[in-house]
Amino acid sequence: MGRAVDKSTFGGILIALVGIGCGLILEGGRISQVIQPTAALIVLGGTIGAVMVQFPLKVVIQAAIHLKDVFLSAEPESDELVKNLLHYAYKARKEGMLSLDAELAKIQDPFLKESLMLAVDGVSAPDLRKMMELQLDYRGEKDARIPKVFEAAAGFAPTIGIIGAVLGLIQVMQHLQDINEVGKGIAVAFVATIYGVGSANLLFLPWAGKLRIRMRERQVVQEMTLEAVLSIIEGANPRALELQLKRYLGGVPRRGLTKVAKR
């Protein structure tokens, strides 16, 4: 399945940064005034450390891996999946469930493959539903921890920013006799606060929200897959199955799916 750059994510971040930067310049400031590596180190390092204390390392690594789903969007696969499901329905109705055993090796989707494998092995529809819904629930609980990592980071970052501000003020108080050190300390103090609040509201919280959307989309596809496999076990009419699947696709007509599935 191909992936493309998510224009919404990059566009949103760009618009936010440009808007804030333009506002700073219009107020008579300079971009260089808010570029403080020390402040960034305090906020990012402190936030990552706090997140690692709250969550197991495995969950933090998974969250970092899933971050690509925020910046890369998967190409729609619903049409192709529906075509395959209808093909299985026609074949099972015509040749029996055991005829689908030859199709298993071609299936890439683990959830569909496992569901269809159990169906071919003769597992009843109620038992199959129970088994796969348990798997969906377990996967849902695991997936739910990923956005929570970024939500936690959004809660820690502003507070760490305040810590950076306090550290900056401590430096100011210790170097009152040196005007250069005073200016540097004040800059770190205020910029650290900006970094904390900015990263929480422009990055971490939006990332968590988009990941929830991505995971829900995947869950809907898996629910659709399960309902289709159950319908195939029960010998549902493929045309009726197509109408059922359209409910998961938002009711948008997909022309030619039934015709392709019969081939």
C-alpha cells in the first residue's frame, strides 16, 4: 500500500509558524530572538524524559514509529478490499468455503487472512465473531496508548517550559553585574516558555488527534472485513453483501465492484 505526504499536516504546521513569525516581525521583533537551542534542549529533553517515566519504553518507541502516520497518509484501499471480499463471496457461494483455501496465500492483510482462514477451517460465525472481536478490542486498547503518549507530552511541555524560565531567571540573578549574561538568561527564560506552550498546542496535541483518526479508520476497515467474512460464512447474497459494505464506505456508490468480483 502506497503512502503520500499528508499536505494537511505540513500545511498546518507551516501556516502556524508563518503566522506566529509574521506576528513577531510586525511587533518589531526578530526571528533570531526566539531561536534559542538552550531553551529547546530544556523543553524537549525534559518532556521526553517525563514521557519515558510515565510510559514503558516499548510504548514510547511505538509512538515514535507511528509518528510517520501523521506526516504520511495511506492511499485508499477500501475499493480494492471490497472487490476482493465480493470475489470471495461469489467463489464461496459457487464452489463452497473450502475453495477459498487457495486464496489465503495471496492475502497480505493479516486480519483478513486470519478471519478467512478460520472460516475455511469450519469455525462457526458466532465463534468467529467472538474471537475476532476480542482481537479488535485488544488491538484497540494497544492503539489507544499511542495518542496518549503525545497527549502526555502536551501536558508536560508547558510545565517544563516554566522550569526553563526559572532556570533562566536563576542565571539572571547570578550575573546581575554582567549585562550580556543577564540578556542571555532572560532570553532563555521567555523562549523556553514559548517552546513549551507552542510544542504542546502546535505539535503534540494535533499529532495525538490525527493518530486517533488514522487508527479509527483502520478499525472501521477491520470491522467491515469481519462483517463480510461472517456474511460469506452464512451464505449471504453477494449483491446484498455489497450493499452492506457500502455502509462502511459512507454510502458512496462504487461502480463496477460486483462486475469485477464475479471474474
